Amino acid sequence: MVSLPKAMATSFPGIGHIYDLIIVGAGISGTEAALYLANAGLDILLVSTSLDTIYNLFSDKTKLEANKASFMAEAFKEQAVDGYVASSQMHRLAKYRLEHSQGIHLLQSSASSLIVEDSNVKGIKTWEGVPRYGKYSLLAVGSFLASRLKISALEETSGRLSEMSYDDLFLDLSQYLSFADAKRNKEKELGNSAYSISYKIINDSKDYKIKALGNLYATGLCIDNDLTYEDAALSGILAAKKILQNF
């Protein structure tokens, strides 16, 4: 069984609560960053469009050689069979760990815009219109900024099968940032057709810091289209270390 982290800060969200960090996206990079910083004692809000897709991998059977300091390495060691692990197993273990980390508040919602004051990010708004405040914010939205999924002639507003795109967030970010086009291809698997995803990546980052806005960071595929699963996990940890320097 994957071990639980030691008890750290407990998140008690309420009206006007200010988190140490808001993370948008609970894929590989966002989850790794959340776990690292919660273990360091920070109060984290982790926002995901679906709690059923936390830490999902594109492929259902994957071989990994993760950094030993990552949750990925721990989970893979726990669940690997014949050197491979299923996406569903990684998701289950990651969700369990996040739910049992006292410093992390999981929120199922879609981030629609940033809260910006004097060029500094103060938090986010979700599609319900509710503001969430944080000292810092981290974008870990993967391949979901203005993403379009194509299967043959069919096109969907998705960043992965049945997973919605961050279109509203992309439009809001476009006020401040510039983007590049990116694309990923998914090979055919048993029960699923091959498909491709086109999306946007952020140009304006350096060492995980967004240069155009204060208190905003980004990590993972949304800043680098060439990352492997292992790279994405490490990207989340490195971004977390950079943010931790502010505390």
C-alpha cells in the first residue's frame, strides 16, 4: 500500500479563505506539485474539471522510469505488473493520496479566469463564478488550453476523450500571455480509436514563472509539449520547489 504523508497543515476552506497556492489541473504535474508542497506544510487548493481523471495517462498500459523522489515512482513500484502499469491504477492511488493529504483541498470545477490586481494574480474564478483566493497560483492544465480532439472527420472540444477543454481560461489568459500551437497523437488501442489533439502552450514562462503576471507559475505540458510522463512528474516537483522559495 502506498504510504500516507505525515500530518501537515490542514486546509479549512471558507468564505474569504486565502490558500498558499491554487493549482489548476490535477494531471501528473499538478498532482506531483500538490503532494510535494502539502508535505512541506503549505495549504493547497487543487482544482480539477473531474476527480475521475486525476493523474490519468494517455495509454492504459505504460512502462515508467520515474525520478525516485516522485509519487509516480512510488505508485509504479506498488502497482506495476511485468514492468507496466495501468492508467486506472495510477489514478486510483493518486486520488487516494490527495484525498488523505490534510494540506490539500480538492475541488471539482473548471477554472474560467484569473483574478488579477495590479498585474498580480490573486486567485481564480470557476465557471460557477465563485472566486478562490491564493497567495500564488500554478497552471498545470496539460494539453487542455483551447484543445480540439479529432477522430477521423469528427472534432470535439476536448483535451482527451470525454475530458473538456479550458476554453474560457484560454480566452482570459490571452489578455496577458502569448501562445504557441502544439499537437499530440494517440495511437489506436483495444476499444479506442486513434485520435489527435491540438492545443496551446504558454510562451511566457521562465523557470516555471510566468513573466507577464506576478504570483503566477506554470508547469508540465502547458509550457513544454515534448515532455514524457516522467518529465511531467519532475516538472511538477521542480515548479513546486521554485514556489516553495517564496515561503
